[in-house]
Amino acid sequence: MRNATHNKPTCCVAITNNYKYDQRVQKVAHYLVSIGYHINVIGRNFPELSQEEIDAIHPDLDDAISIDLLTLKYSRGWRFYLEYNWKLWRLIKKRKYDVYLANDLDTILGVFHGSTRHAQRIFDAHEWFEEVDELQTKPLVRWIWKTIAHRYIPKFTHCYTVNQWLANTFSRSYSKDFDVVRNIPINREVEESLPQALQEKLPKKFILYQGVINSGRGLEQAISAWTTDLPPLVIAGYGNEVDQLKTLAHQKGKSDQIVWLGRITPGLLPSITKRALLGLHLLDTASKNYRYSLANKCFEYMHAGLPMLTVKTPIHELLYEKAPYFLMLDDLQPEHIAQGIQRCLAAESQQAMRQAANKAKENFTWANECHQLESIYIL
């Protein structure tokens, strides 16, 4: 690959999702290009994209970023992870890279076994994978992921994650130092206009949830909490629980109060976020992964100057000390969610929270955060 990239250092970036919608991986890829790397992203083609759509992800970086999206027979469960890592291993063992980046534990097997012996292997833990909500009722599957983590993570050259608490926990658990690179968005000009189809879907005033729609995201409780005196709830995202939540909304007679946008690209999302009255981030803290997370949307809401309603966790309390632009709930009881929404929509709260968010975003910038990557990716 060096001949094809004019002797630039090369990095294989492995992810199990669709690169088009992964803001964290896109930010890291952009940064690596800025310091002279050629990037080969290997993800999965789901939902399926045409070659034209793939080429349009980075129209200005055709020579610096190549994208391989794998077509897989399976989309979830152990067969999916086995098929992805098998195809990843087969693909990268034929190529030679200077650096191999495994994003999350579900790529680590293919990256480790497919990489060349003396190359740098880097691990980015987006979450506490073996503690995700979906695994709490599957002890055998959880044990398998924990075993993989303890066996493979210590063999990587560098590791980093999304907040200091997780970095400290992982360092103790795996006897491996972890750095911190938070999920802070890139500063960008927000487009005032949106595609006509999106414009027609968006109410004039609305409350927003953006992100993955999986178990433990508090959307079931939010839908149950919705009352006719609240602005519509706009949900911008995708995930395994969409159909189940649509059925719930229909059963409770609330379908007319909820707008489903589906997947939204990172380029369009800030324009939607900025139009909202309030952003929701309601995690089930019974999951350790959620209790100790610091999600993208915390900073995306902040950068949009948007008040946020969330749950009280140790990580959110630390963020609140520096950026009090949100209200924290003690639990996810629907009546408490409804009360929290009303408090956040009050004129006085809106003004104070928006001022706090706009002040905080001056200090929480990707331009500052990306410097944490310098020492990790120096060859």
C-alpha cells in the first residue's frame, strides 16, 4: 500500500457499523489524514450504500481515505461477529499497514490476527463492551466478551477510551494504560437549510432524541411520559428497538406526537439539533456501560446551545461542574421525565441552560481534544 500512497504511513481502521454514520471514527480518520496518513476504513455495508454514496462520504479526501464496506449475510448475534471478523481477517492479512486501529471489542479478533507481527495495534474503546445493556441477561455471551477483552487488549500497543473513569477502570482491569479522547464534535458551520423532505417532517417546535435506538436508552419511558401539552418528540436515529417503540407509541395512542427521522448523516444532524427546544439523553443506569459513559450527544447538544435532560450519573455530575447546561433526573419514571421536560422548557431554564451550553462549547472543542491522539499515532 505504500507505493499506492506515495510513501505515506498507512492505517487500517476497523469498525462493525457503517462508516457513513460514525462520527467518532470519521473525526479520528480526518485527524490522521491531517498528520500525513493514508486511511483504509473497513466497515460493513448496512444499510446498503451504492459506490457513489460511499465516494460521497469524503469527496475532498479521495486520495487519502479509501473505504471498504463488507457485505455480510448476518446482521446481529454471534454469527454476525464471527462473519465480520473472518472477512476482516481475510482482507487485511493480504495487505500491509503501519498501524491497525480496532474500534471496540467486536473488531479486535480480526485486527489482531490479521495484522502484521511488528505493526502498531491501537484499540479505541467507545464503550464498556462487556457491560452493555443487551448482555446483562446473557451471562455466557458476556463471559466470552470479557475473556476476549482480557486476552487481547493487553497485546495492543496503545489504547484509549471516551472518559477518565473508564480509562482508569480499563487500566486496572487489563493492566494496560488507557488514554482519553472524548466524543467532542468538530466545529462546523451549521447549514440553515435542510433537504425538503426533512423540512417537511420537522415540526416548528420539538424535543429531540438523537442517536442509536437500542435497549436502555430510556425511549420506552419517554414515550410513556409524553402528554398532549408537550411539543412533538423527534427521534433521529436507528437501532434494534425502532419497530418495538413504534408499536408502543401506537398502543398508547401517541403516534401523532412522535416523528421518526431514521438515520441522519453527521453533516445534516447539527442543523436539526440546533432547531430543537430540548435534547433527551435518558440512560438506564442499571447498565454499567451507560452509568459510566460520556456520549457523543452530550457534546453535540452542548455545541448546538441546546438544554439537555439526562439522568444523574457520576460522569454527568463531573461534567455539570464545568458545564451546567442540563437537568439530571434521579430515575426514569415517566412522571418524573414529564416533570423534567416541563422544567427544562420554562423560559428561565431555557435561557440559563442555553447560556451555559454556549459558554462551555468554547472550552470543549475537537481542536483541543484531537491533540490527545498525537503521541498515540506517532510512528
